[in-house]
Amino acid sequence: MAVHREEGRFVVRIALSAEFGEDYEGDEDGYAWLEQWRARVQPRLARAIFAELRAEPGFQAVPAPRGGSPDEELAIDVRFELAGGPGHTGRS
């Protein structure tokens, strides 16, 4: 059982936008550009993030949905497990 807990935070925010010419007639296409992002880029980005986090020894990365829309948010809990088990600080 852990006696002490430390926490940190790292945020990456990606703001998406699209620009259209004068002939733009509104969002009748259902935001097709955004759907392309969600279908093609977003899954690859999520896989890459998890792969890099899990590649680091001692780190566990798990999805951590916090009630936000999965189309708009990727929440991840990353836990670090000390190599020597509980109480080990890694210091000599």
C-alpha cells in the first residue's frame, strides 16, 4: 500500500480548424473535414501516444475517460512503478 503519492500533469491541446473560399455554403457537409480527422488521424495519434508511453520502462498508460466526448478528448493515466518496489526511491 502506498504511503505517499506525487502527481504531475502534461497537456497537449490540438485546436482544429478549416478555412473555405467564398463559395462556401455552410456546414451542410456535416463537417466532413473534421470527420476525416476523427476517422484517420485521431486513431493513429492515440495509438502513437500510447505506444510511446508504454515503451518507457516502469510506466503504465491506460485510458482514463473523465466524462468528456471521446471525439474531443483523450485522457490517459500514466503510472510510474519504481523498479525496487514500494519504498524504493532509486537513490543510492
